[in-house]
Amino acid sequence: MKKTLVLADGIVAKIFIQKIVTQYFSNNSYIIVCKDSAMLPAQIPSSIETFVLDYTSAFRLSNIFEGTLQDVFIIIENPKERFVLYDLVREFNPKIKIVLFNNHEFTTHTAQGTDNAAVTLREDLQKKGEVDTNLVVIDSENLVANRLTQRLPNVPLIPRGFGLEQGELMEIAVPPGSIFAYRHIGSIQQKKWRIVGIYRRAELILASHSLVILPNDVLLTAGDSVVLSDVYRRARSDIGQFPSPFGKDIFLYIDIGLSDEFSLLGALEDALFLHKHLKNNQLIIQVLNPANMELLEKIREIITKSDAPKVQLNFSYRISDFPTLLESDTKKRPGLIIINQDIFFSRKNRSALYKSGAPVLKVGNERIESVKRSFLIVDSNLQKAENIASVMFDISKQLQLGTRFYDFDPDSNHQHTLLNNIENLAKIFSQQPEITLSNSFNPILFLQQNAETFLQFIPFDSSITRTKLLAFVSVDSHKLSFLIEKNPQIFIPYL
């Protein structure tokens, strides 16, 4: 993945870094270089690399330019260092896009109007008789002047932003192939944000629960700016990107004091398989109660033999409690959490997993590598089914699995509209789902008696965190199916 390099120093750079950390798009990767570690926040997502070094040194900076960069941000308070860095970057890459913050010392041009002159945002720089068309200069005085002009009486507001201008209002285009296409607005979980309307063929259509989003629609959205940034990336990203938008890393938790060797190594095998086939960044393995040295050595050997890149093995000596360790790791935004049945058995652990807001894979008795199809029980909840089906198609596409949907209703009142929406969604992922309609064969019995191993998808709602005794007396198929131990199961939270 191409990365964005940020060369940072000063208060503006520090604020900029904080915004990247708190509002970053999970499919973007960053490299931040500064001279002082005080520039960096305490918590940094795993998709951001940081270096504390002298960035004016060509030798030190050259190592960073050996990687794949798509653009460079120079946000440096000292104007002399800013000139040096600009020249260095151009020596390393004459064509890379540079965005440079200017606080009045850097040369700018004045665009001449009919009656007066107006300083505008620079998109080129006259240097040594040549125009740098890959340079964008952000002029601080110009930005402040524009904001002050907007506050003058009897002067119309220029639409450079809306509302608080903090990203709380946003237009989101839905390209063909988006996971939002062909979905009802009501089927999309809108937590801390809302779809207000849709621009379609130069008309505004106010949002309603039953309105279907079509390719090339533009969504008018409002809500939390961080959440909207994730929604924007999710709507615009290519299909087959899981674990995005939940996060970029897979976290595997194994408790040596709780489980036997067979169960632990089975979970490790599943985690390594998914790490090789999904578009995640790292596999982070957290080992609780690492007292069995022989087993730890065996785990190291399996990881080494797998030849999998970016595997991080951590031993938790200080924290032995799973919920406490998970709460700490949740700040890193895990894209997928993998645990075995022993960890999932505890109600306290299930509650902690639910609060994390991340998808959770509970490994089964059979390995994921042997699975040929994914499986979802369809119920009357439109929102759950379409939301989970989208993630199911995404994962199935990456793992090259078939998909099966099971609609059970004793009165044969099947969800034909919902199933039609799922079939439309399948076309985006080039899937041909198998749909079973039954009025006699309960899906739980079907799963228990079927010799085939499925990768089962289950909505992760609060009912899963209740005691298992309540699950036994429930008539909800999802609450009952999480008790099945043969199949690996992925619990999907609502986005």
C-alpha cells in the first residue's frame, strides 16, 4: 500500500498529527517523521509508522524514500528547514506530490483580478525558472483572510465548508460496486450519523427507510466527523477490503492457562490462514499466562515455518485478565478478533468482546482452511441481514468461498424482498448465493446434522452476552447457533 509521508515540526504540525491519529482513514498508511517525540500522541494506530530523527539529513531521509510513497506533507515551522526539505524531497523524487504549509516566509504568487489582487492557494511554485506543478502550498494568511471575509456583514458566504466546517456535514458519492449500492437506507446501521438525503439526476430525494441507494447516487450525510470519515472511506473503497472498515489488524488471543494445546494451536492455524488471505496489515498474537515454555517454543516454530509477514508475538506477563487486555488493545482499533471457545465461554469475556465493537471469530472444531462455504440464517430483521450479508460476501470473496443463506419459517412467510436485496448485493461481489427456503427443517438442526463445515456469520448483538442458560430456552436461531462448536463463527457488529 502506498504511504503518505509527513515531515512535522511546530504547533500546526502537532495539531495535524493529532487529527490524523483520531480521524485517519483505515485504508491509509502514514509515515510521520519529526525531531522531537513530544510531537507524537501517546496512542498511535498501527497503520502509522513514526520516526524521530534529523529530517534535514539526506542519508537518514533516503532510507524512508526507499519505500512506496504517494505524497509528502511538509509542515515545518522553521522556514530554512522548509527550503532544505523541499529540495531534498525533490532530489529523491522529482514528481511526487508535495503539500507544503507556508507561514509567510515561503515565496507565493499573487493572482491578478480585474480590479484588485487576491492571494490564492498555491498549486505551483516558480523555482529556478521552472514551475513545480506537483506542489501545493497552503498559505496560512490566505486561509485566515478568507475566514474573516466570511464573517463580514452583507457579504455572501463562499461555500468552502458547511456548518462547523469540522466535517460534520459531508457528501458521499456511491460508485458502481460500492457496498452501499442496492441497499435500503434503513438496512444501513447509522450510529452517530444519518443519511439525510440522496442527490440523484440533479434532484434531491429526502431519505426514507425504504429508499434504495443506486450506483452514482450522492449521499447527503450528517453526524460525527470521525464516523463520517469512516463511512466515506467505506462507501468509496474497493470491494474485498475486510477487515476494513472496522480496522486493519487481526488480533489473536490465546490463554495458555485456560486451554489445551490442541485448541490453542488450532486457533493459531486459523489466524495464520486468515492473515495470509485477508487484506489486513498485521497479525498481533497476544499470549495470556505464558508459563508453558515448551508450548511457547512450539508457537514460535509454527509462526516461523508459516513464513507469514508482519506477525507480532506478545507475551502478557503483567495482565492476565482477558477483558483488561482487550480493553487496552481496543484503542488500536482491531479489525478482527480471534478467540477460541474457552475464552468465549465466559459471559464476562463475551461482554468485553461486544463492547470492543470489532468483528469476532470464534474458532470451531474444524479448521477454516477446510471450509468451502459461508452460511447465514436469514430472519425478518432487514437491517441485520443486509449489513451482515455485505461483510459475508466481502470475506467470502477474499477466501474464495461459496455462500449459503437459510430462510426458515414454519408458516412459509419467507423474506422474499430481503432475499432479492441480498441477490442484488451478491452481484457486486460476483457471488452466486445458494438460498434455501424451508418450513420444516430448523436451521440449528440443519447445522448440527450437516456433515459440511460452514463459516457461519452471526449478528453480534447484546443477547449474545447473556448467560448460556437463556440461550438454550430462546427461540432466536442466532442465540442458539452460537452454542454450536463444530463450525467457526464470525460475530459481526453493526456499522
